[in-house]
Amino acid sequence: MITLLKNIKLLGQTEIEPVAFRAGKEMQTMHNIENAYLLIKDDKFYAFGPMSKWNPSLLEGLDGPCTEIDATGRMVFPSFCDSHTHLVYAGSREIEYIDKIRGLSYEEIAKRGGGILNSSARLHAASEEELFDSAWQRLEEITATGTGAVEIKSGYGLNTEDELKMLRVIRKLKEKSPLTIKANFLGAHAVPLEYKGKQSEYVDLIINEMIPLVAAEELADYIDVFCDKGFFTPEETERMLMQGIKYGLRPKIHANELDYSGGIQVGVKYNALSVDHLEYTGDEEIAALLGSETMPTLLPGAAFFLGMVWAPVRKMIDAGLPVAMASDYNPGSCPSGNMQLVLSMGCIKYKMLPEEAFNAVTLNSAYALGVSDTHGTIAKGKVANFYITKPISTLEFMPYAFGNNKIERVFLNGAEN
Ligand code: NIG
Ligand code: FE
């Protein structure tokens, strides 16, 4: 299967010599080609360049029919990589959202048995099939808005059986969906009601029972812990991460959303692939992250929805750090998986330049997902996940026109979706 796109107004985020991520000043780098062609062979990018260099001889030796697309006036970008979601869940939580409007904080709602525990009770009552069907709809929704690779967490089970149930649903989504999917085991999302006052026993359950079972069925790629004020301590996090690593699960954790919790430092210490949220990031946290292999990941949708303080992203990038952005799609703190909106919020709220924000939602978030060798840019041999925009004026229009869908056609694994 050969697909040829011609007359592309701008082919964004191409790479000749792929890098794992971009940090600091480099985040302003984006290799874009004006008036370009793009050639796709089967499920991979095969060749690209300016139209002035297009030559039909490039098709020689490529078997099969060639579908030609005239992309005049349109831009092409690699699909978004959404490295942090909780998109398997049962039921929405708009009633709590009204409580929030009335002034209750995230922690107050959680303390009243709302929040994550509310979703946990609903998930318990839902069948695998129901969970699969509703998550499938969400996957279709994020595909249409430009996402091509996504991480999905467990964490609404909070007991062995239901955590495994969630992870089996994610495995089925992986098998059936054209999206690239990674699974993250988040047994330590909250302390379930039956362990109230016995948090360390719940941590033991995760360590002694859940992690070995998750690993035995090969249900997860990563391990997560909500390491924050009112949830799990750095010491508890450390114990769980050590066990996860022993069973082959690299950490990718929630940290510093509610306080200077020590979560970032624990994540770096255990070589987490990413530490996510990061509203409370100070000089010590920045120092810990510099030179590490851990990707600082911002979730502006959750900060927006909950009315949080904004992470000091300008300071982080200016200090030389890379940053990624993801949606956090979940029923409690971000009921949206729209990465076009995340791109806009990066510019509007974090004061990122458009190129920095693009790197944060493509290449750097691919790194935070563990797939930057195959996704996140348009490079020869990478998976052909990309979208064609509607006719638009400039690259800057993408983050600028917030809330509007700028995407006309979506391709996953080289095939139109
Ligand atoms: O990433 N911070 C912790 N967990 C989720 C919220 C999940 C929920 O409220 O259901 C988050 O925001
Ligand atoms: Fe989250």
C-alpha cells in the first residue's frame, strides 16, 4: 500500500536524524518543510521533501497501487502522543463538578468518598464489556482529534480483581485498536474505603499480590503511584516502585500536583520515564530533573478544570529541561482527551512558543510514552500516524484557534481512519 501526499502547504515536525526528545532552547526547534510531499509505504513513513525535489522515480520499485492525495492549502503533522490518560472508566462525574463550582476542593471531595472512590464503585459494578465499549468510544473520539498513541492507566479498581479487570480491558483495546497503546498499572491511585486508616496494608497488598499478578499476565508496561499530599508518601511510593521495577515495570508517576510532595525526587531516583502534573515544581525539583532520563510532563487540562496553580513551565524550559504535555483524560479532573486543546493551553497558560508546545505534544510526549523511536515525528521508518489539517493559514493557527477542530483527515498505520 503506497500513499502519496503532494502540495502540502507545510509538513511539520520532520526529522532526518531522529532524537529521543528536545530540551531547553532546543524545544524551539521544529523541522518543517513548506510545499512538501510525503510518501508512505504500508504502515511507515518512507520519504518526504520539498515538491521541488519530487520525482516520480521515487516510486520505482514500490509495488502496488498508489493513492494520491492533493493537500493544497493544508498542513500535515505527526499525530499527537497522549502519554497520560485514565480513559477506561464507568460513568461520568458531573455532579462533583458542580460541588467544585460551589467551592469544594479536589481533596475535600476525595475525603467525602467522592472522586476516585466514586469512580471505583462504579467500575466495580461495570462488566468488562461495558468498560470496553465506553473506552472504545473515547478512543474513537481522541483519534478524530488527532491522537495516534496513548497511555491508559488502571487505578479505578483498587482491589486485585478489579485492577486486573481494568488492565484486561486495556489489553483488549490494545489488540483491537489501530492506536498505539501502553498500559500503566496504577493500583496506588487512592486508598480504598476498606483500608481507611490502614494505608500501609493496602500498599502491602499492591506489593505482594497485585504487582506479581499483573506481571504474570503481562498486563502492564509501566507502574504508577499517586505520590502526593493526602494520597501516597514518597516512602510508600519507593517501596512500590522497587517492587514494580523488580517485575519489569518502569515507573511513570503522578507527582507534585497538590504540594511539594517529594514525588519528583522519588521518580527521578527510580529512573521514572516520566513524572506528571508538576504544579508544585521549585528549584530543588528542577535540579533533580536536570540531567535525568525522566520526562517532566504537564497536564494543563486538569489544571484548567480544577482551577489549579499553573506549573512554572517557562522556568523549567529556560533552566534546560524538556517538557511533555498530555491530556490526563479522566472523569474527575479532565473529562477531555483533546490534544489540540492541550496544545493551545500550552501556549496560552504556560507561555510556550508554538514550536515548544508542538514538541511537548509529539516528540517529548512520545518519549514519555516510551515510543519516541517509532512515533512523535515524521521520519523515515517511523509509524505513519499523522493528520491532514483543514485549509489553515499558518502553523501558529493550530494553537491559536483554541477549541476548534482544525483536523480534516486522520491516518493511523498508513491507513485512513
Ligand atoms: O491525574 N491525580 C490523580 N488522578 C487523576 C484524577 C483521577 C480522578 O479524579 O478520577 C488525575 O488528575
Ligand atoms: Fe492522572
